[in-house]
Amino acid sequence: LGLLKSTVGLLEAGNNVIVDDVCFEGEWQLRAWKQHLSKYPSLFIGITCDVGVLEEREQLRQDRMIGSARIQSKIVHPGEEDLSLRCESGVMSNNTSQWYDVVIDSSVLDERE
């Protein structure tokens, strides 16, 4: 909760903040972000990727524990297991996600996008 509380402190001081956090601890962590930032203008962006593509990238990077991509993909987007299926063009912003304002499927985008 340190990052969350320090972010709120920065916002209360009048700063604009961009936070990049992967909610490895699951739904409670994402729920806490939503709750603590509810009184501030916030945009929640979910980055997703087909599990097969994640596993391929995991192999290519050579700095990842093999199998962690599949495990983490089930934790970081609670209740949103089919995000990449709903994101045909690479970007979805039509509020079909329960958590995110915008969803980006990196598996259909070029690495420069």
C-alpha cells in the first residue's frame, strides 16, 4: 500500500501523477486503487495479451521464470479473463470492462505502438 498512499499524497499536494502498477496481489489491490483514487480524475488502463503470445515473449526474453506469464495473467485482471477476446482492434474503450476505462491488447499491436 506504500505506492498507493504516496500517490494519494502527491495528488493531495496538487500534483499530476501517472502510476504504472501491476496488481500481482489480485482483486483487493485493484479495488484499493479504485477506492483511494475515486475522488480524483483517474483513468484506469488495463494492458492485456493473449496467453500464448505472453508465453512466447517469456521464452524470448530469457529473464523470466518460465510459466509465470500464465500464472500472472489469471491474477492481474480479476474477473476479466477474456479481455483480449473483446479487444479485436488492440484498444477497447467502450466500458465492457468492470475495472478499466481503456484496455489495450498488446498481442495485436506492433512493439512500437
